[in-house]
Amino acid sequence: MEGLLRKPVLDSFITESLSGVAFKDQLRKKRIISHLSQMGEATLPELSDLLNISVPKATEIITTLEQEGLVMTAGRRNEGPGRKALVYTLAPHTLYFLGVEIKKYSISLGLMGFDRKMVFEATNIPFLYENSEDALSFIISNLKEFISQSGIPAGKIAGLGCSISGRVNVHTGEILTFYHFGDAPVKRALEEALGIPVFLDNDSRTLSYGEFHFGRRRHQNEVLILNLDYGLALGIFVKGQPVYGISGYAGELGHIPLFDNEKICYCGKKGCLETEASGRALIDHIIAEMQQGSNSLLSPVLQQKGRIELGDVVDAIDRGDNLALSAIGSIGAKLGRGLAVTINLFNPELIILAGALSRVGDALLLPIKAYILRHSLSLVNADTRVEMSELGELAGLKGSCLLVRDKMLGLV
């Protein structure tokens, strides 16, 4: 039964071949799932109002979702004098969604239930992000071991969401820069190894999806989420939906040419914001200053490891290292200039600063805010809040799991 469970349930959400009443009912099912995902629970009268249909029709649809195992009752709620209405919520154990977040020096794995709650995690497993068959084999072997250790029956795992940096074509599900061996893209390699559908997405977009659905956002639908990592990219939400762009590459804020410099960006061009205001630029700046004689707590780190990681910089800032604090202030000023461009373009309700550098807090937030005020239109920025992430490293992993769930259900 478990091995046969996954396909029929998800097939019931495919609408391409439907028309008329059947098509409308599938859309209503999706809206109910989406509503329960956001609100946690609802009664039949509330769902009837949401869908603008009669209570009997809402009962028919919710009964179908119960039979499919996707929705369940969760007690009763007072709806007026002498009335207690059934409360419905998402069933947690019908399906599970697997996520892997591939970072520069680690991978993290997670399993999410249908109700959006994480049920099993393994974070920050040491890993070197390099384009080799050994690296891909390491990811696959860790995924298999993780599934085995989770205790979740394999037949209940509906799909894998893979978060990875680089140019990811979300339409074909392929990463264009890594893990192509014998003309086999990573998506196909993972699907053949695990026997489940695989959905690839850029790390900034998965992080943004996690922040949008689990982070500081409350009721805002016009939201920008900046991934402050070794690179720099933006997640864009308009009317509550992620913006991909025609080719799937929307949000490349780091490659706006804001600076007249001779620094070659990772993309191959000069003058990109990322050359002056990214984690990679921050580390390069600190190393250059140390080579010129500046003292820093990071000097022995560089000597011992042969490199400096962003986590090392964050730790140094927490310990009051003058060089690291000065460098992060400079980065913040340049980021504020870049974000001023996005505010003038999108007029968002909320900007969330996420990713590895978000742990720095006010040392980064304050210069960003100051330079946003300096470079953006006052009329436009007046209603925009800028806040640090409260999810930290969990945002990308949660976003990977939720994105694969919502893609398989046709919610995004």
C-alpha cells in the first residue's frame, strides 16, 4: 500500500487534462491545501466563504481530501450559541518531502510532513562543493543513509527538493554549471539513484521560500529576501508568489553593475555589486588588509585552515574584532546602495536579510538602512521595513522541502 500511495494522491492534483466541474474542484482542493498550510486549520463555513461555494459543496471537497489522506479533523470549535463546527487541518503523515541543501562547505538534509512540519534533520554535514563524481556520490549516499535513519517508509517520500548555488534552470530542473557526467544532469542522476521525482532550485530561491513561509513575514505579500552568502541574490515575491522570470533567473541582484572597478566577478564581468558587497568580497577584503599588516582574530584561522569561511568572520564580529567589524560596515554600505535600487523598482512592504551573514545583526543592518535612506526615494522607501532573518540556517532547508511539496501539488 505504501509504495502505491504516492502516485494516486498526487495525480489527483493534476489539472491539465481536466475541464468543467472537475477542473474547478481540483483548483478548489489546491486552495484548501494552501489555506490550511497558511492558517493551520479551518471550519467548513470558513472554507465555504473562502471558495465562495455552498457548505454542502465544501463538505464534498473536504470529504474527498479526507479520503485521500491529506486532510483530517482536529476537534470542534464554537461557531455560535449551541454550535460546534468540525475543524480541519492537514494530515501530517500521509506524504513526506525530502530536501537537501548543498552549501560551499556542508550539506543539510531534512524531511517535512504534509503539514509543513520538519520531522527529521541532519544539518551541516562536512562537504566540499566541487564538480566531481565523488562529490555527487557523497550526496547520494548521504541521502540514502538519511532516509534509512529517518524511519519513514520510502513509499511515503513523494519527492526531493535540491537547493544548490549556480545557474539552475527551474523549467528543466537542471543545474547548468555542476555535476554533468556522461551528459547526465544531476536531476536524472538523483532520480535514478533514489527512485523519486527531483526538483532543483537555486539556493537563494529556496532560502527565500523558507523565509517567506516560515520567517518574519506576517501578512505582507510584496517581499524581497536577500541571500547574504558567498554570493548575492534576491528572492522576489509579488502578490505572495515567487517571481522566476522567463528563463528562471530573476533576482540576480549581485550582478547589477554598480561599481566602476576592475574586479572580475564570478560571472566573468566587471563592476558587479557582488565584487564589492558579498561574502566572497568580505573575505577577500579582510585577507587583503591582513596582508597589509592589519591585526585580526582571523589571522590564526587563515594560517591553520588555509582559508577563511563566513562562519569564521561572523564569530570574529561576535568577539568584537575591529577588522571584521570595519569590513562588515563597508559591505553594509554597499549593500544598502544596491537595495536602494530594488526599493525604487519594487516598492516592497518588507525586505528580509537572510543567509550566512544575517547572523551579524546590527553591525550589518544599521549601515544597510543608512545607505538605503541615502540612495532610495523617500516617497518609495517610507513603507518598506528592513529586518534580519529569524530562521538562520534553517530557512534554506525548510524552503527546499516546502518547494518540492508545493510544486508537486501545483501550488507554485
